[in-house]
Amino acid sequence: MTFSQLSLRLFAAAALAGCSSQTPTNALPDDSVNSDRATVELAALGLSRAEAIIIGKQTATRAGIRLADYKEPEATRGMSNAWTVTFTHTDPRPVPGYFEVPVDSRTGAARVVRGD
């Protein structure tokens, strides 16, 4: 999606949501909130947690990593709105026992980063 397409999409969503919002303007968006304003705010932030995890799993699989050896991944959003999807090995003996997949929240670009 180009910047102009994203801008147009956000403008249209904001125009539609502006009349029927129940979320306070100072509230932080949360994936579980089901209101028009939260939907617009989440769209402005980019990918959802679930989408970031899907991209993380796909990226790891393409890199030849066997996901069955890892626990269900966790995703956290950083200060730059990028997601970090963390995979922890089910057996703690392999060192380092984890890897991460940073996911750009706006473009979906991702790569595998092996643990130290």
C-alpha cells in the first residue's frame, strides 16, 4: 500500500468514525477494544499483534526454522511501533534458546535475528 493510499484510507475511516466514538481521546488503542475510534487508531499504527505473529511465523519457516521446537511466540510493540516476535525453544538446553523476528508495522518487512 502506498503512502497516499494509506492516507486516503485513514482519512475516510476517520471521517466515518468521528461521529460515533465512545473511546476517550486520551485512551491508548488496544487490540481488544471494539470501537470505531480504536479501529482507526490501530490502522494508523499498522499491523495488529496477530498479524505480526503470522508474519513472524512465516519468516521463520522460510528461514528453515522448525516451529514445532518452539513455544507459541510472543509479540511486543516497541517505541517505533515495530513489532518484535520472540520465539523461545521448548527445551532450554540449546543456546541461546530463542530467536526474534522484528516486523515493520507499516510495511510488514521482517527478518530472523538469532539470539546471542
